[in-house]
Amino acid sequence: MRLRSSATETRPTPPRTALVAALLGVAVTAGAVALAEVLTRVGGTGPGPVAAVAGVFIDNTPLWLKELAIGWFGTHDKLALGVGIGVVMLLLAVAAGLEERRRRYSGGAVVVVLGLVAALATVTRPDGGWVAAWPVLVSAVAGALVLVAVVNPTPGAAARPAEGAPSEADAPPTGPGRRQLLRGAGLLVGAAVVGAGVSRRVGRAPAAAPIALPPPATPAPATPSPATVGADFGVPGLAPYRTPNADFYRIDTAFVVPRVDAASWQLRVHGLVDREVRLKLVDLLAAPLTQAWVTLCCVSNEVGGDLVGNAEWLGLPVRDVLAQAGPRPGADMVLSRSVDGFTASTPLEVLTDGRNALLAVAMNGSPLPPEHGYPVRMVVPGLYGYVSATKWVSELEVTRFADAAAYWTQRGWAPRGPVKLSSRIDVPRAGRQLPAGPVTVAGVAWAQHTGIAAVEVRVDGGAWQPAELAADVSIDTWRQWRYPWTATPGAHTLEVRATDRNGQVQTGRRTDPVPDGATGWHRVDVRVA
């Protein structure tokens, strides 16, 4: 008969089950990330690990993948990236837990390696550096030690009980290993919850309320009343003349909205200038400001896409600031730089030719929302945003196209990006089934800093018919149009094209957005009952 081991016999702690080890790996990794975020936010040393890794990914994303992401997710591309990073981190955390179960310290090493990767990403960010990497490294080492402690509490944890020794089921339910497991798991879950809360509060972008907006020295033209034929037809489903701030598209390279202190913000103007200029927000607000309606458009906008919006902006003309600096002969470009390192290349002539190119502080009568560049951004009529509409702007470098390349130019996009003549059908929507009879076809057309002269619609490839245009507020904004159509039963194709004030007719040749914007007529297929 075999004798059971005595109660005082020392025996190794049985290994965790695979499920428990995987869950512990997830809890430890979440706790380590949360701790790093807390230390980063409280210490104010730079971007958090998730934002740093996301920033490196965004900066190194190939053009085809960027366009694919925007095509699939549109303005939700940052959310999609965040979910993707979360899924990858989850899988790696599970792998760390399972690896630690298999061999002591090996899973902890996985956590340390992940921390090193995040630390290196932090070092490369414009708002990072070596000092900013210490929260990530400390958190990674702490997470690795906790993972070892809760998955393999004692050396030899992977060993099986000796023959005749009590089985795992016979072990006391409240042994040291289980107490460590519960204590460690509770600590890490608590750290994750606290870290998420602190990061959300401390890392929240600043509110725009502290800025007191002065009245414009040069007001914008009043929007004509829609009582007759105004700027807004009010057709259901048609994009309004003014895009509400909450609905305005957002496409930029910032995974996390930069936190900019309005009180300490300043703009530096340097490079090929006679004198360097530094402008604080109080200086900007004290200057004569201009109010202007300007339509902005993303170069990634597909034919018929919604990455375009129109707003009333308030700001200081860029030409006034450049005049203070005195650009030198030979300069032909201004490289604007954001606080997060993004750069845009804007032709100097466009910023000084009299158009309403602004250092904007307000959007639709309110201080800029954080997502749209608070406290100051650039707004330039006639150019795609990637070469002009720098958010959170902090620097203007007067230089030459031959000497400097901006963020997207380095990634294959054209260095100059004039907006192309475009039009869009908003109603009826593609694939919609309509009743026979009178139908209003409506949409918008734009040709910034040139203006829209005419819009035409055709049905089923027939003759082009003139559409009715809404009132023209500014050559720098889009213009609504509508066309009365008597719909007959069957499948139909609707197309639209525009003509600008220079007589240029919108081309029907389809091209992709890369490298300088899409072209082609927008087409909508509908079925009439």
C-alpha cells in the first residue's frame, strides 16, 4: 500500500491551467499598460505607449493601406486602428501568460520585450524622447515580475506532483499560490481600472471655452436667406450649407488628440525670413481678425465622398504674420508644423495672394474643438488639407520646395495639392427605391477660390440638363444645386458634373485620390417602383 505524503512535506505548486495563465497574461498586460499611461499623464513626459505605437504605425503605413483604411472606415479610421492595436495586444498578452506557464520567466520576458518596443516608439515621437520612455520601461518590468509571481509563484511550478502526492484537486483551496493569484489579479485589474480613469481625466484634451473670441475686424458675408433662393435649399438628405462642428470630417495623423495649453501656445515663424517672429495667442486675438466661409476637402476623398465640409472660420490672415517676418527672395514654400510633428507644404504665393488663408481660432462661431486644431489651426482656400490645413499649428518655416518635403510628400503624395473641381449627388442615395413621379435630385459642387458657375445632371447617359444653383456666398465654398426629375419605373443612372467660373468643365475621367486627388463624375444608381 502506498503511503501519502505527510502534511508538512514540501511539494511544488501545481501549474496554472492554460485558461488561468492566459487570463493572467491579459490582466498583467492591461495593468502594465494602465500604469504606464498613468505615469505618463501624471508626469507629463510624453505620449502614452498606445499612442506612441499607433503614431509609429501611422507614420509608416504604406499609401495603399492608408487609402484602404480611409475607404473602409472613413473618419473612424483612428477607432479602427485602436481596435486593431487592442486585438494584437490581447493576443500577445495571452501568449505571454501561456509562455510563462510553460517556462518560468519566459512569459515575463515577453512583457519586457513588448515594453521595449513601446519605449522605442516613444523615443521616436516628436513629443517623446528618452526621458519620456521611463514610464513604459518601469511598467513593463513591474508587469513582468507580477506575471512570474502569479503564474509561477515558486520555482519548479511547472513540475508535476510526485507519485503518491496529493493531486491538485486535493490541495487546500486557500493555499499560498491561490492567495497570490487572487491578490495579484485584483491588484492588476484595479490598476487597469484606475489607470483608465486617470488617463481619461488627466489626458483629456483641453476645452475650448477659456478663449474669449473678439469680434471680427472683417466679417464674413451674410448667408442669404433661404426664404427665396438662398444658400441652403433645405432639401432633406442634402448636406447643409454650413457643416456643424460635430459632423465635420476629421482626417489627420494624430491617434490621440494633442493636449495644447492655450496660455503657453506660441507660433514661431522662421527660416528664409528677415526676422524671426514669435506670436502668442493673446497677440493673435488682439490683432484684426477676419471671418470667412471656407470649404475644406481631404485629398483622400473619393468621387462622391463625404470627406469635405464647409464652415465659418475666424482667424488672422497668414499673410499678415508673414509680412512681419519678411520672406526673402527665392523662398517659395511655407512648411507648417503641428505640435505632434505633422508638416504640410503650402506654396508661399497662395498664402500671400489676398485669399482668406487664416490662422483660425474659431469654427462656426465657437473656439476650435480640440479635434479640429484647438487653439490654432491653418485654413487655406483652394488647397487640399494635406498641404495646408495644419491643426494644432506651432511653427511656420519659410523655405523652398527644393529644400524641404512635408509629411505626406515624403510618402508619395504631390507636394502641391490644389483642390480639383468636383460635384456630388446627395439625394437620392445610391441603391434607393423611389416612387414614380416628381423626384428632387440634389447635391453640392465646389471649386475653391474659383467658384461654381453651373451644374448639370443627366439621366441614363442622356443629354446634360442644367440644375438650379443656390445662392453664391463665396468662391471659397461649396454650392448647393437641385434638379427636378420625373422618375419613371425601372432602373436608372444619375450623373452630375460642374463647371467653374473659369469655364472649366469637370472631367469624367476617373482617377484615384493618390497622388493629388480623385476625379470623375459622381454616379448614383436607383430603382423606381
